Amino acid sequence: MDTGMNVITKEIVVSTRGNTDIIDITKEASELVNQSSVQDGTVTFFIPGSTAGLTTIEYEPGLIKDLPETFEEIAPSERRYHHDDTWGDGNGHAHVRAALLGPSLTVPFVRGRLTLGTWQQIVLLDFDNRSRQRHIVVQIMGE
């Protein structure tokens, strides 16, 4: 029995600077959904790794400053972390921040368009203490 359900898996690749770098991936996400054969459903974004996360924000200069400052208050980069004692890589704060934010985000779409609000963009936050190339898994599901 054919349920009409389609699953398409794609990828968005971005280069980051680390240190709570915020990358807007909304354009790429919208294009992947729009170019798929799926009209209505959900799209899940997942970032493999334990030092980055995904969320939505209003991608504007004030919040681009506010968000890193807030994460610095919550999980300060200069604090001693047991993770750093274990591995010596100095990115314990990145793991804590990523765990608080989470590695995935699901967004519904209708007629091939993401149902984001007017001032809502999908962003990747890279908390690591170095530059990285991040591969975001994008899984589109629906009919």
C-alpha cells in the first residue's frame, strides 16, 4: 500500500569561525524544501557533533551580539570544565552550550514553503573553539 509519504535526505555545508559563530541557513533550507518533490510535511535539521546547535532567531545585528553574550554568561568560556581536564582541548564550554541548545530543529512546510514567521530565521551556532566545516543533515518528509 502506497501511503504517498516521501523521505528525502540532503545536506547543507557551512564553514564557521567557531566561538559562538551564528550562521543563517534559512535561504539554503528554503531552497532544499522548495526544490524537493514534497509539497506538505516537515523538515528536520540535524547537526552531527557535540559542539554546535540549531535554533531560530531574528537574524539581526543586536541578537547576533546578544546571543553569544548570553551563552558566555550561562557557560563561560574561561571557566574550568571537567571535560577539559579529560581531553585537554579547551572546549568544555562548547559542549555544555551545545547540549543546552540541542542538535536539531523541525519546521513544518506547506505548499513547498517553510512556515517560519516574518522575523524568524534558521541558524546554526558553532560553539567550538576553532573554525570548522559543518555538515547539517536535512531530512524532508511528507507528501
